[in-house]
Amino acid sequence: MSEKKIKNIFVTGSIAPEFIAKSISNHSPKTSIGGHSIFLGQVRKDEVDGKLVSAVEYTAFEELALTKMHEIREAIFSKYPLSCLHVHHSLGDIKAGEICLFVFTSSKHRKPAIEACNELVERIKAELPIWGKEIFTDETHQWKENS
Amino acid sequence: MQIELISFGKISDFISNQILEIEGIETTDDLKKHLEKNFPGLADIKYKLALNKNLVQQNSEIKNRDSIAIMPPFSGG
């Protein structure tokens, strides 16, 4: 593992569209970039047994998640020719319709950006110790399971 | 000896974070059997352990004051 500092990916609450816009504009000075790929995860108002999901409450085993994310980040950087890579995941209550995951990859050309972004999203969902609790409008809950 | 137990996700609904007093348990496999006996809900759930913040991938030795996390399947994103 490299000596690079472990980055925090967690933010409390939802990810604001303004933050995403700002992240995009921050890349304007990096003029070797020719393509960005962005994935945004949004909380879905699922219906389960006639009850509607009003929010998902995310918790994580943060230290383990950040160590794992660091490994994934290193693996993705060595597999794809990326200029940069950013991951932000929400913790706490995220209401239906709000953004809970923001994955952003940039490269000289589109294909590495798109493929790296896809692989990152799949690995984040499968490998990071994060749990979503679906809160229904009647305040009951069920634990989310990734499909 | 004493271990610190931390639980996550749906497991946190029936196992609270606690200091657990255990005797005659030396490995993570022993501990799994012990936990499944004492917390019957655990036997029907897929879960992984982390020992001192490292994912347990093979049977590992447990020492006094170790921290053990019990983690159900992940559901982030």
C-alpha cells in the first residue's frame, strides 16, 4: 500500500447538487482531462407491503470502510489511466429523492473514466462496510439489502 | 478475558455494543459458535467479523481486550 493519506469519503447528510456542480467546475483548470464520468445514487421511495420509504439512514464502520476505500482507490488508479477520482458517501438520514452517493472519475479519454466509475460503484456497494436502514412513513424500519 | 463487541446493521437491532466476558475462547471460530449460541438471531444471518478493525478472512487468535465487530451483508450506495 502506498504512503498516500487515507481520504475521508463520508459526509453527514445528503450530497447537495451545488457541491456536485462545484466539484465539476474545480476540474476546469485541469485541461488534460477530456472526459468525466459521474454516478449519483439517489434514495428511492420504495413501496414495501403498502408502506412507503421516507428516508434511508446510513451507518458505517468508518475506519474499516476508509481503509478498504483506500485499497480500492489504489487498485483503480493502477488499472485505469485516470487524472482523478472522487468518492463521497452520505451518513445519517437521507430523504427519498436526495443524493447519497457521488462517484466522479476523470481521464484524458472517455472510456477509462466510464469503466473506472462503473467498477468503483460496484466495489463500493459490495465491499464497503456501510448499511442502509429504510425508514417508512409510519416510522417503522427495515434494513436495506443490496441487489 | 474481556472483548469489546460492536455490531452493525440489522445485527445492531438485537446485539448492542458491549464488553463481553468470555472464557475458553481462543479463536474467531470459537467466538462465532459462542455468539450464535448466545444470540440465536445470529445463526440465520450471513455475517462477517472484524478483529481490531481488520476483516477476518481466516480463523484468527483472540486476545484479551480485542475489539470484535459483527457485520451483516453491506448495503451502502
